[in-house]
Amino acid sequence: MARPSTTGYAQASAPAVLEPAYAGRDWRTERTGRAAVVVMLLAAAILVVAAAAQPSALVPPAKGGFPVWMVGPFHGLASWLPDAGMFNSVLFSALMAAMFGCYLVAVACVRQLPFRFVVGAIAALHVVFLLGPPLPLTDAFNYLDYARLGAVHGINPYVHPPAAWPADPAYGFATWHHLVSPYGPLFTLFSYALVPLGVPVGFWVLKVATAAASLGVLTLVWRLARRLERPPLAAVAFVGLNPLVLVYGLGGVHNDFFMVVLLLAGVTAVTSSHAGRAGASMVGAMAVKVSAGLALPFALAGVRPARRTGFVAGAVAAGAAAAALSAAAFGFHGPGLDAQTTLVTPLSPPNLLGLALGQGGATTIVQVAVKLALIGVVAILLRDTWQGRRDWVTAAGWASLALVASLAWEMPWYVLWALPFAALGTSLRLRRATLWMGAFLLVSLAPLTGYVLDVSHLDPGATGAGKHQIDEIHRYIR
């Protein structure tokens, strides 16, 4: 008897006599998939050209100026567009909704799509967002500002915020003026290497490196899918066509790609029995962003028992090297995560839970309860993984998704933390849950959502806790 598929990608096959009738009713055709991908490309192009038209909220660094070197080759191409906040909010929200809907259709139809078409579309989307202006936050200039704080002005970015040197040319384009750097030492030292290039060239080198890291993530997803006997094109499309990752992650030039590419390098090392390399790579990911550490115990469970000592040795060696490097560069100071964990986005799951419980939002009690729930979920997943009841890649995906859902400071591109594990795991439910999380992030963080809540008098920031949360954000951004 043939072994049933457990990948979740497989579709039930109809008897041969019924196949023509079944195919006639199925909407998941090559034509439908191609159309969805083409609409995604058009929406992405419109978004980038509209953002490059003139200074607006679509490009937050524009508060420091709107130079051609920052905006890119589409600068002023659509300057005839209305210069109105509501227009930009509606346009951005509508284009994102269209892209996400087309993404769902493309993922559903990916089995009917040619390899070259999907890969070509992903490459084209990378080029579009690479050439466009920074969307829709200021993180790229925050990175440069922190780097220049240390490399140019001799000020430790883990001790002092950028406000310590407001005359720096990156300062006006950045946002987190009163927050010490929350990023890991490995990424911070990488950003130091950009400083001699100056702000404009450093910005573009960072953009190219981010796009390269994104393509590296997709390359590793492809290789891992083949090794784990998953449909590789489906896995790559699931990650590479996600509009939250493309618009907010790639368009916003975020360092999460560097973290995830190291994580997936670790997963690859686990599957190829290079245990020491796996441990070192995953600790390296933690040195970019601490959140990567959640995958570490799951990877250890996935390593063959005879090789677990090597995994631990690799992790310890990498951790010691990272700690020594950090101490030499920054002293005994680490990322400023304490301040960032106090911040709350209005429609994050913990804040909504606090509102539902009548607490006015994500109060300290609510946040502690959510963190305890996260610890419980991770503990259960680890127990099941170590007992062999769940494969470790799927378990790590559920844990990553639970982490994203538990965050009070919620950002759309955080879905990238779970996407590759969901694409490579054996659980169809995990993939669906990841898509639902993406839809939630899309809606909750869409500019138009804020207007709707305000008009409906449902603004979470209107409560006492909400006002305090807004004040905390302004405290660091002012």
C-alpha cells in the first residue's frame, strides 16, 4: 500500500474517469495563476512609482528630505498624483490588499505554473523594490544612524541614542532618536562597515545586501524543500511572493533577512549532518536578532543524538566568539531590548486581548500573561518534538508564529520569521495559520484601518492604557 503524503501540499487525485470533469470545475489553472502574479507585479510597480512621486507618508524618511539618491530612478515620475494623506492611505491599503489576494491565488495555483515564470516574477519584484524608495518606515536610516554614532562619533549605540549627535547627516532621515540600538552585535558591526561609504552609498549597499539576503533565503528554501522532499517551487512561492515580506521587508530594507538566511543555513546544516556548523549558524542568527534563538532548541532536537554534542559545541564556540567580539567593540553592553518591549502597537494581539478583557489594552499584567502563554506553547512544542510526535521544522514554525502573535510591538514583516518553516514543514494547518496571521497583519497595520477606527470611535489609543502607549512611542521617536 502506498504511503499517504504528509506534506500538506499534495492534492487528492480523482479517478481517471472523473479527471476531465474535475479539471473543468477547478479554478486553479495556469491562466489564473499567471494573471494573479501579473497583477501583483503591476500593483508593486504602481506602489513604488507612487511612493517616488513626491514626499509623503509612504516614504517616512522623506521628513529629512527627498533627494534622488534616496528615492531612486522613479523619482518624480508620477508627480502629477494628488499630494494628500487620505489618497496615499487608500492607495497603499488597496494595493496591499490586491497584492495579498493575488498572492493567495498564486500560491493556490503554483502547481500549474512554470518554474521560469514564478522565479522570473520573484526576481522582477525584487528589482522593483530594490529600485524604489524606502517603504514605509525609516529602519534603514536607523541602522546607518546607529552605525555612524559609533564609527564616526565614538559613541556606543548600546549606551546612547542617536539624539546624542543630532547633527549627523543620517539623523534627519531616521526615527528612533531616543532609543538605544536594539539590534544584535553582528549586524551592528556589519553596519559599521558601511560608514566609510557615506550615507547615500551606504544606504544603497545596504539595499543591495538586503535584496541579496532575501534571494539567499529563497535559495535555501529551494534546497531544503528538495532535501526534505517538499515541492520546492511551492515552498519558494509561499515565501518569495508574500507581499508583507516584499513591501515592508524588502521595500523597507529590514535586517530580518540576514537573521533568517543564517537560520536557514543552520537548518541546512542540520539536514546535512553538519551539527557543529548548524549550532554556529543559529547562534550567528541570534547575533543579528535575538528572536532567532527560539529555533535553537528545536534544531537541537532535530540533530541526530550522536551529533548533538557537536551542535552544542558549535553553538557555544559561536556564542563565545560573538560575546568576545561584542565586548571588544561595545564593552559589556547589549542591544536595548528593554525599552522596545515596552512599546505597543494599537492592534497587536496582546493589545486587543487587553481591550477584550476590559484592561484598556496591553497592560503589564496582560503582557506577562501573554508571555507565560508563549512559554507554555513553546514547552509543549518542545516536548512533542523531543518525543518524536512532531517534526522539528514544523514545531519551530509553530513556535515562531506563536512568538509573532505574542508581540505587543507588532510589525508586518515579522511574518518572515515563520514563513520558511511553514513552507518546509509537514503541517497544512501551519501554512494556513501563517496566511491568517499575514492577513491579520495586513489589515491591522493598513493606513486605512486607522481612519476607519477613528471614524467609528473604536480607536484603541483612546483608552487610558492606549494614551500611555502612544506617549511611550512619542518618547522615543520625538
